[in-house]
Amino acid sequence: MQDSPLKSGISPGGKVPAVIIGILCGTGAALGWAAGFAVAKHGISIGFSPADLALHRYVWSGLLLIPLVFRDGIADLGGIGWGRGLVLAVFSGPAQALLAYSGFILVPFGHGTAIQPATAALAGILLAAIMLRERLSPSRILGVVTITIGLVVFGVESLTTIGTHGIGGDLLFVCAGVFWALFGTFLRKWQVSGMRVVAAVGLLSVLVYGPIFFVFIGPANMLRFSWEENLLQIVVQGLVAGVLPIFLFARAVALLGAGRAATFPALVPGFSLIIGYLALGIVPSWAQLIGLGIVLIGFRLTLR
């Protein structure tokens, strides 16, 4: 019997190895998340609330994607199922975003862009081994240890520059990272396509988070800002950091496996530091650069 395209490592078109496509998808997702971090930090800095940013990230794009759910069948949420869709929405939707955005209120930019992705990478590898029975090779174990050391460097930097009150912000990013790791694990377990996930999460955000926001919070705060600032958040949070990365990450999970794909968030700190410096003028400390270097080494080990 002839091997399938994924098993043989060749893409369905027979031209580009599937692993290369998976790496490109994962890298593209990391770039999108990094851009989202930078624009979110900008939004928090000028006065947007985490709830405002979560609305911009999920509800407007969700409205645009509703036709896709109806096309694939609203009865079973576009083929995903309402129960599974709700689980995926919890771990990749507004709740996860609120954790991350709230963290930026308490700690500097570099903390969130390192702690959340690295935690997602660590938790994803461990969850894949426990829940999906993916083999945890010696190289990946070494990668886990290395990424952990990088996180410790960031943690020490947090304590010395912020103090103990920064622990709360760091823990919010840890929780957000674990949420994303659970999302990736369930994607692999249920073999759900990326576009269907994006559309389902968007619809559930419209149905659940939209009413909660407008009834209990209201748009008064975000209306204080210009339409340009709101449009920036809608485009970057909703599309560049919302829809596109979920689709690309789901594709990476399908091509590389949940364990390997879970390491792509470890690229986000580097991309975020570059974007943060170019767009916001945020200069990383030496400790952040050292921690980033260690995390990237761990990332490389986990991909072997």
C-alpha cells in the first residue's frame, strides 16, 4: 500500500514536504501573535480595557465568518459539534484573550510575550505526551528543560525589576499559555480543520461574549478613542492575530503533530521583541535577550 502524503512527509501536491509547510504555517502564526501582542500592549497603554480588546478580536471577525458555519451546517456547528466547539472557544476565545490582556496591565511587554508562549510550548508538549500518547524523545525532553530554564530567567528578571506584585501578571500569562496548549491538544485529538475552528469560535463569541459585553460592560470606554485606534485593534487583533494564526496553527498541528506544533509559540518572544522595538520603541533588557536565546534553543531541540 502506498504511503499517505502526511506519512511520507510530502504535501498533497507532491512538491513541498509537508514538514516545511507545517513549519511555515507555525512560523506565520507566531508572527501574527507577536503583532497582536504589540498592538494589544499599545491599546492597554492608551486606555483600552481587556474587555474592549477581546471584543475587537473575536466579535467583529466572528460576524464575518458566520456564513461559513451555515455553509458547513449550523446544526452541528459547521461539522465540529456544539460541545466540542464550546470547549475550543473557551481555550482559544475571549476567555483566553482576557487573561493575556489583563496581564499587560500588571507587567511589562516582554513578560507576556515570553511567558505565555513558552508556557504554551511546555504544556503542549506534556499534554500531547499524556493525552495523545505522542512519544517524548530525549531531544524533546531536553528542549522542555531548556525552555523551562529560559522561563526561569524571565521570572528572575520579573522579581528583580517589578517585585512580588508582578507575580499576578505573570500567572495570568501562564494560565493563558495553558489554555492555548489545551486548545492545540484538542485540535489534534479531534482532527478539526482550522477554518472551521475559526468560524465556530467566532460564532460562539458573537453569541456568548457579545451580549455579555454590551449588557454588562458597554462600549463607552472604547468609544473614547478615535476610529483609527479602534480600526487598528479590529484589523490586527481580529484578523492578523485572531483568524489567521488559528487557521495556520491548526494546519501546523495537522502536519507536524500537536507536540511539535506546540513549540511554535516559543518563537513569539523573539518576534515580539523585534516588533515591540520597531513599533513601540520598547528596548528589551539583557536578561530578556538571554532568556529569549535559551527559549529558542529549547524550541530547536523540540523540533528534532
